[in-house]
Amino acid sequence: MLTNRLLSSSWARWLIYAAVAAFAVYKLSPALHAGDRLNGFDISGALVPKSQIAHGGPPRDGIPALSRPAMQPASKVDYLEPADRVLALNLDGDARAYPIRILNWHEVVNDTVGGRGVVISYCPLCGTGMVFDAQAGDRHLDFGVSGLLYNSDMLLYDRQTSSLWSQIRAQAISGPMKGSALSLIAADYTSWQDWKQQHPEGLVLDQNTGHSRDYSRDPYAGYENVATLYFDVQNRDERFHEKEPVVGLTVGGKAKVWPLSELAKVGQWPLQDSLGGTDLRINYRVHDKSVTIVDAKGVQLPAIPAYWFAWIAFYPDTQVFLSE
């Protein structure tokens, strides 16, 4: 136990030193930040203030996205624990799960599910797991990690035009695609045990990604337990802990968020609610910390798991569900 703590402490110090070094390189290198260019991207005329676009440390593609990754049958997966988190989706009977322990290191996966091009994205700093249709207008896009952030949230970029895309906004904020939107696809954020029970024949992202990473280690271990943020955000709200797990949804231009601590107080499921004129049914499985939101027809809606600070940063006027 002591040895583990010493190793963890040493690794934590290494991460701090690496972050300091990366920040120094960022500040001292004009190639990274020069006028209307940041990390090699043109941010002139961006839809958000340029001063609020932050360099996260890694260079462009320093966090390597995965494209058309190897998958393996759920029955053969032996590297996941029952409580491990997965971001999963099911399109036309093609059920796939993407473990967070892998997404922590890659953040973006370009894949084809049910014959449809999709983009699986996860921002460890915001706890936001979102799946998008890879088709934007008449373009099929392939995405990478820009190394840039807005409101502490990842900015993806498409390899076709080098436009920057805000994950939570699901919108291009700069480049030739500026103003274009990505369509969200409903996904499940749940435990490995829960997903495997529901989809025993499903496919799971293989940990043999072609990159040398220790997927058994969480590079953000402990981050969710402290209020400290690595990067500044424009809007804050102290009603909940900064890293309180929440699920958010936008309908008809309206936003609402359901803190998991409030859902845990509800005694009867499903919970009836509404947003933007749409009737909703919310189910919360406490053991798996999994929330599903469907409309009156039973169609699952693309709810977004996030930390409280991240949701409120983008939606300061959001409605907030309170149990009483």
C-alpha cells in the first residue's frame, strides 16, 4: 500500500512538472501562439473571444485521436472492472462501448456504427461524453484533438478544413466550417457491468490501439474530487460542487440540468418532467449512476453527462432540477 502511494505521488509530481514545462513552451514559443493563430489553427473571426481560447499544453494531435479502431466482443474483454465507466451507443442493432479509461488518453474516436460515421468524444476536464454524427452538411468529417480549450472544454478539429469545434456547443467556432453544427446522437454513460448485461453480444473498444499508453492508470485520478479547475471558465455557480456529476439536455433552445445528487433523492421512477414544450421521462439507476431521458414516444434523447461547472459555464441560464 505504501509503495502504491509513493508511486502515485511520484507520478503526480511528474505530471505537475510536465504541465509546467508545457506551459513554459506555450508562453515562450511564438509558433504556438502568434496573432490570429494558436497551436497552428486560424482563430481569426472566431465565434468566441480569442482571449478565452486556451492552450491546453499538448500540441495539435499531441493527444492522438483513434480512427476506425479495433473492437472486440464483450465476452472476451478481460481488462475492465465492473464499475468502470463506458460511453456507449446502439445504432441499428450495432451496440458498441468505449471505455473511459481509454478515452481519457485519446478523447476522440472516429468510428462507423450501424453503417453510420460517428464521432465519440470525451473531455476529461469537463466530464462530458458526447457522440456526434460525422456528417456536417454535405461533408463527412474526420476529427482530431486540437490541444485547445474553450471554457475548459475540448476543441476538436476536423482534418478536412482544420476548423475548430466546441464539443459542448457542438458547433464550429472558427475556420471554413464556422457556424456549422454537429448532430448529437443519444448515448449511454454507464458502468461496464450494466452495459455488458444489456449487450452481451456487443463490441468494445480494444485496448490494443496502436499507441503505447497505460490504460490501467487514470491520468486524471482525484481530479473529480477537488473544486480546483485547471483552466478558467466564464460563468460559475456555487449551488453545487464544481465537479458534481450532472446530466444536461437542450430542447427547443432551452437548457436543463439534473444533478445526480438531486436525482438520488427521488423515490419513484420514471420521473416526469418537461423542457421546451417536450414531455420527458427520466430514469436514474443509482447503482450504475446512469441516466436515460426519453420523450413521450419513448425515443431516447441525447442527454449529456458533465460536471456541474462545465454545464453552467456554457448554459448560465439553465433550468436546474431540484428534488424539493
